[in-house]
Amino acid sequence: MKYAGGAMCGKLKQSLVAQKYISNPLLLDRGNKFDFRIYMLVASVNPLIVYYHDGFLRVSLSTYDKFSKTKNVHFTNTHLSKKVFAEARQKGMNEQELRDYQMWMMEDLQNYLIKIVTFLFYIRLSNSLSSGKN
């Protein structure tokens, strides 16, 4: 057995990336898919010692379409975005704005979600007041 029930912990010299494809993802305001780049290091399992770093979000520069066969619609891979950056330069677009949109800090996501929840709250309140319900 490759991991031998944990007996090989610290002895196997390989990295592991764990992820699951989500076909119905939460999308950002422009219909873009995103992923979290969060870093964890398991230094020990007995006792359990885990180090965590917030990291950032990577945002796809393409609008999500679950039926699309184009890779950069489904993945937020920075390498796949190089073509988009090259096209932006050719069109005279601001490449830095694209980079800023593609990389969000966790605080940016928090502010975005607060803005959305606040907006939805006011819409619901407005609808409730206009219909006479309290």
C-alpha cells in the first residue's frame, strides 16, 4: 500500500494537489469562475501541526459556460491566460487591469461578498416594503 495507513508520512517525497471539479460554481460579477490558492503545510500528524496561509483567488478571464469546450472557461490557470494578455496588448488594453482582476486577495473576496449580500438585502427590503409586508 502506497501510504501504509500513514506509516509512510514524511517518507514519500512528492507533492499532492487535492481538488474537485465543480460544474455549477459560484461565479463572480462578470460570470467568471475562480479558485482559491490556499496554502497548508502539514508538519506533523502526531501531534497534528498544520500551518495555514490565506493565499489568494485566481479568476478566469473568460465568462463561464458549462457547455464550452474551451479550457480557459473551465480553469483559472495563469498559463492559459497568457493568450488573453497577448490579445489585450495587441488591442491596446491595459494588461495591469486584467492582472488585477485575475488575482484577488481574500480581503477583496470578502468585500465583494459583503457588497453583494448588502445589495440583495436592500432589494428584499424594498420589495417587502413596496408589497406592504414587514
